[in-house]
Amino acid sequence: MLVGVAAKDVSGETLDQSGTRVILLDRVWREKVLRDHPELDSHLDAVLRAVEAPDHVEDDPVFPERRRYYLRGTGPSRWLMVVVSFEQEPARIISAFGNRKDPKSWSV
């Protein structure tokens, strides 16, 4: 059961690599992610997979309680980047978008 969040308000849910529960609120998916990046409309599964099994993870350089998850070779671009906020419980996906550039701290 989600504290303060009805199941009908959640578009997706997954666990990150440390086992932390991460949700994607329907309003964030529709009113932020898809409004700003409509090309992600058919990539909800990939957004959740980026958190669950990322190719690269890095801390957000501005917000200490946020993390960036990158999945390579899926979605509308070279990388799919998903931002997760751990500022509340459960943790929440707050943004997602395609990116052509490698993450700054990426090394093969």
C-alpha cells in the first residue's frame, strides 16, 4: 500500500538496484514527462527498466537526494535518462528523457 498515494494514481512501479521502491505518478508521467517529451509515449516500460537495471547511475549534481539512471540503446535516443527523487517515500520518478550524449561520468 502506498502511503498517501492511491494505486490508481500510479503509472508504474519498480525497485532500484538497492531494492528501494520507486514509483511513477500518473500525473508526472502525463503532465511532465509526456508533455515535455511526447516521444516517450510508448516507452513507459523502458523508463521503469532504466531504474531497475541501468547501464549507468550517478548522483544528481544539484540535488543531493536525487539520482540519475541511464539506460543505453532504448527509447527514442542513444540514452534514456530517468531522474529519481528520494526526498519522499516511496521514491519517485520525477523526469525522463532521451539523450544523445554519454553521461559526463560514463566510461566504457
